[in-house]
Amino acid sequence: MLVALFWLSVFLVVYTYIGYPVLLALLVKFKNRPQPFPSSDLSVTLLVTAYNEETVIEKKIQNSLNLDYPRDKLQIIIAADGSSDQTAEIVQQFKERGVELNYIPQRNGKMAAINRAIPTARGEVIVFSDANNMYEADTIQKLVAPFNDLSIGATTGAKLIIQDGSDLSEAEGLYWKYESWIKKNETALRTCTSSVGEILAIRRDLYVPPPNDIINDDYYIVLHLIKRGFRVYYVPEARSFEYVSATTHDEMVRRSRMNTGKYQAIFLSYGLLPFNRPLVLWQIISHKYCRAFLPFGFIGILGTNLLIILLQKDMTSPFFPSSFIYAWIILSMQLLFYTMAGLGSRLKFRGFLGKLFYLPAYLVRSNLAILRGFYGFVTRKQTNIWERVRRSNA
């Protein structure tokens, strides 16, 4: 039983990080790659949520006004509910240029602000964005084009991290490239199963308001569309840029709350899973559900490995000969990995050595954030209302 639990833990970690992406890539080889879509002239509402974003909101508005999309087809709404700084006043300065402010003094969370602003949206497509991310000029064009296919209910674009010279920005940038690869292959099979809330477009007539207490609104919206039979299309050419969190602590806070939202979505999404489409169901479970339980896989590997050694259990398996020495080898590898993670968190190395030590540290912190998210979910200490974290350009 102990050895079985060890190998089950190993399978969870290896399958989630490597197995699923590789299987996707292999399956895609038997599918035709999606063809480019012709341009679309659908009307669009760009809905930007902004809570106390006085330092970036003007830049975001200028970025939105400079988008390469017909101005008479683009409505810009800034939902600034609860902002206690100058965000609302800055937005009002752009009123004559057609930027609309949706604001009440009370703060009820991002989802409540979105749901309150939606009735004022006039576009056939709604594009959700945040104040701290900037679009390339043709991003809206790229996001809207796939809607020529009536089976597509939503599109999402690529999140790119602006490199500020820090190890954190480099690691985050690498992570989002990895995510982009997975999303491309999911889309090639049928539908992408995830998105980022700062670059998500949906047909207005398909939008169903999530509950106001939802933390990860984009995940809920995507699942709801897939359940109804619509596709979510990943458009890597639609690019959004943003800075990483100012410090590793800020990034931990941000990831922890997002992981609380992930657990919330998992426990709410049973009724949204497409059980009648096994391939899509497999994609959702592999991409989203398995990641939520990765920390328990790492804990399982280390804990069972130690117990196997203490109890002198045999490591017999289809993969290894019947030799007790392999338990010590695997434990040594784990201890080396966690030692590198600890050093990578505390010491600054340069060049290749820095990357070699920082990536284990990034991986460990990511899984600690998942555990903190789980704690926030079970204790209900993390709500849908949170404080914004600082960005490295602040």
C-alpha cells in the first residue's frame, strides 16, 4: 500500500507537468492545425475593471484608445467600483473621447463590478481586461476574428511578462510560454480549457453572470461555455503585456488567492463538467484539476519515500528492480532538489547557475501558493474581495 501510494504520487506530478502536455502534442499530430480566420467587423465592448489603479489607469485608457479597431465599433467601459483614490476622476477626464465610467463608491468585488457594468455594454462581443495589462494594437482584431465560426463562444489571448531583469519575471515568462503551448494544442484538438481574465472575449448573448462571490471569474465563464457545447479558442497572436509582481511575497499573495479561486471553481463546477464529451472532460481534469492537487503529490512522494526507508520496504515496481537502494537514490534526489530551491530563494546566482537554482525555488513557491490557496478555501479566509498587489514597475 505504501509503495503504491508512492508511485501514485509520482504519477500525479509527472503526468501533470509532462505527461498531459506531451500526450496533447502527440494527439495534435493527427489533427489539422486551425486555419487563420478572416477579419470580423463585430462591434466590441472593452470592459476594464480597475480598483485603485490611479498609477496605471491613464496609460491603460491611452492604450485602449490607440487600438487598431474601428472607433465606432469599439465601446470602452471602465468599471471602477469601490475605488477610493483618483481612478474615477482620471477616467472622467476621457469622457469626451468616449470612455465610459461605471462607478459606485461601494466595493463588492470584481465580479459584482463586472455584472453591474454588463447591462451598459453595447458590443456584440465583450472583451474583459484589467488596468495593469496593455494590449498590442491589433489584439482586439485578433480576438474577434474567430467569432466568424459560430461554434466558438469565447476567445482568449496570450499573457506575456515584461522582462524587468529579475529572476521572477524570467521564471513567470517561461511559465506562460509553457501554458501557451498547452493552450495551442488544446485548441487544435477542440477547445481550450482555460483563459486569463485580462484578455478574454465572449459573445455578449452567451454571457451568463457568474455568482458575485466567484474569485476566478474567467475559469467559471469558460467552463459554463464548454458545458453548453461552445468552443473556447486560444489566439496566441492576440498579446497582452504586464509586469510581474514587485516581490516574491507579492507574487505568493497573488497566486494564493487565485488558487483559492481554483478550489472554489472545482467544487462548484461538478454541474458544469461535460460528461458527454470524454476528450474535453479529460482535458479539463488534466489541465485544471490535477494541478490543484500537485502539492499533495510532492508531499506524498517525500513522505512515502521516508517511510519506505524507515520501514525498509522493498521498492518493487514495473519500473525498478527489486532493490532497496533505489529508495535512497530517490530520496537523495529529492533532498538535492529542495536544497537547490532553498538556496535559489535566498542567494543570488548569476547566469546559468542562477536559472538552475531559481527554477526549483519557483516551482516550490508555486506549490506552496497552491497549499495556501487550499487553506484559504477550506477556512474561507480568502473572499472574492482582495487588495491589489504591487507590480515591479510601480
